[in-house]
Amino acid sequence: MEHMNSDVPRLGPQAAISREPLRLTLPRLFCKVAMFLALNNVILSEYSVAQPRADNARDTSQAGRTSILPLPILYYTPETGFAGGAALLGLRRAAESDSTARPSSLMLDVIYTQKNQIIAEIFPEIFLDKGNYHIIGSIQFSRYPLKFYGIGNTTPDALEEPYTSRTLRLSIDALRRIAGDFSGGISLFFETRTLSELRSDGSLERGTIAGSLGGRTVGAGVVFQWDMRDNIFSPTAGRYYTVSLRKSSPRIGSDFDFTYFTLDFREYFKVAESSVLAMQAMATMTGGNVPFYLLAQLGGSNMMRGYYEGRYRDKELLAVQLEYRMPIFWRFGGAVFASVGDVAPALGQLSSHDAKTSYGLGLRYLFDATEKVNIRIDVGFGRNTSGLYFTANEAF
């Protein structure tokens, strides 16, 4: 579901030279990347299905191992004042599992701000029965300032409306292995949200936008996953495809009636002995009476880094990104990345001519060499905007 400035020079001359070729629609660009990933998967899977899996094609950490990664949190924004807290990332590999089993993880963080705002989150990911069962959960509570710029891909900065959202969100995906690396299961979610501190002359205060009065969202759906990555925290080879369809309806207690469909295709290639090229194509499609805070959103710490998450939002989103990861020295590594994407009310209205672009670079520190868990710092640049991100694990 909903996943939380400086002047940046744009590539004006280059964009002008290649203006005619860029008149391909953004859906076609997305389809080209997705088709490439799918074709690559078909070619490689023909070999992987016929041949036994090599011993090093999965995580090979020792069984019965537990590790904990503490992360201090400290930042400042005009909306929050000074903010601080702590995060813990726990990893556990069951004693009875074999060396190919996936490790379970638990991410917990608590943040408190100078203006009495708070965020508390728990993200468990559990593998059972040697990976035959996979449970992904989320429990989040927050009272936090956010920004709304209207709906669409051309909204100006002048439309910025600050507001505070009080949110309690719970979700769970329960998957079972169907065959090989292919799994499927059910998805359940619940959210209740209250908005406050609205701008007196803003569109949210007028209550004309779905979700501007807050409300309760309840829904269910299905999710399918094809996971052939060699590591779930920092992949160097393989692929990860996820398809999900979720439905929210008043029949099950929701204040909103809408559907939410997502595609997430990822591929990882070893370019050199220790370097990796990662590719991702992502689509979000919604329909019905979608609250504005659950619309497809561009930006954030994982896709289209450099844009404020939710700076642009609408019913449809397509985005692709590339990232090259390389070692520097000892446990330090680096990354360079670039992405292109946009939102629109319908897929047919997405065009690469108007698409948003972002690029940036990052620093990695390998905290856990056995499980390959990185701490990352990324700086991303978009169109007249930028963002700095400090967190654990790769963006994708």
C-alpha cells in the first residue's frame, strides 16, 4: 500500500537533441524493460530448471545464528524540529534449518521529535519450514507531518499543503511455496487515519478530495512471488518478481471502495567479480474511490530517490531504475543510480516526454558480512529537488 530543496541542473542540451525519440510513451518504455527482464528470465530459467541448484545459489550462512544491528536516528526538518530515535534490525537463522534456508528478520524503529511527533514501526519477515512458508508483516503507528501537493504529475510547488496524519496500519502477507521458487498466498490489511492541522484555505480542509476526512481502510487480496535471488538483503544475481492485487470494500468494513494492483520486476547481474548491476521495473495501478494518501506515489528512499515521497501522486505509476554497485575498500562500497518514472490518471496518459528523472550516488557499509546486510547512505537528485537517505538494506 502506501510505501513515507535545492536547484539541480537539468540535462537541457541533451534533452533537446533527443527530443523526437523521447516521444515514445512511458508505458512503451516500461514494457520494453519488463519484456527484457521477462525474456532474460525465460532464457535463464530454461537452464536453472533443468540443472540442479548449485550450493552457492542461495544464502549459505550457518544455521542457528542471530545478529542485531543497532541504528541511531537523528535529523532535523522545519516540520518536526530536531528528531531522534533508534532502530534495530534483528536477523535469525533457525538452528534446524539447512544452509540454503532464508534468514528471518525483524526491523523495529521508534522516533520522537521536538514537536511531540512520534513514529513506531515493526516489520517482521519470517521464513518457516525451510522457506516453504513466508510471512511478511507490518505494524505501524505514527503522528507525523506530511505534505500534499495535489493530484497529478504537473502540480506546482505553490500547492504545498502541510498536514498531520495520525495513522495505525497493520498488514500481513502469508505465502506458501507452490513450485520451486514460485510462491503465492493471501494479503490482509487494515488502516485507520485521522488528519489534523490542515491549511485553512487548502483543498484538504474543504473535504473535496477522497480521504481528506481520514477514515478506515480494510481490504484483502492475493500476492504471487517468484524469488530466485542469491541473497535477500544484497542480491548479486537472480531475479525477483512480485504481482499483487488487493481490494478494499465497505462490505468488509472499509470506508473506501477501490482496487490496488502492483507489479515489481527486478534483475541482478554480476558485472565483475564484486560488482553488480541491478534493474527494476515497477507499476502501480489503482481504480475506484482511492483515498489520496493511498494513491500511487512517486519518490522516497527506494524508487525515484531525490523526490519527496508523494510529491507527485495519481491513480497510475510506471517507473524503472538502474543501479551499479561496486566495492571501494574493506567493507565499504559505492553505488550510482538513475531512474525515470511518472504518475497519471490513466496508463494511456503516461508519456516519457514529460517523465520525471532522478539520479544519484551512495555509500555502503557492510555491517553483517555473513548475511550481507548493508547500511546505506544515498543522495538523490530530481527535478529541482534532492534528498538524503540513511537506512539499512539496499533500495531494491
